[in-house]
Amino acid sequence: MPIGDWQFWVVTVIAIIALYVLYRVLVPRKKGKRTSLTVSAQKRTEHNKNSDNCSC
């Protein structure tokens, strides 16, 4: 193995990057646990819809 040759290291780095990209493409990612959103705002009612002084 020509460890002292710069071309050896360039090709080695390119091969490692290519293997990493191939791994990311072929191996599926784990999906995280989905959570539901919570909203703490008050619901609009008919009384609030017709009011002129809306705090929108």
C-alpha cells in the first residue's frame, strides 16, 4: 500500500464519502415519534364574531 502517496489518500477520502452517501440513500431513516399540537387560544363563538371590538 502506498501510504505516503497523496493520490492514495485522495482516492481513499472519495471512496469513504461515496460509501457514506450510498449508506444514506439506501438505509431508511428512523422516523421520530409524532405528537399532536396543542393550542391554548380560546375558541371563537358567535358572540365574538359579531363584536365590533375584536382583539384580532
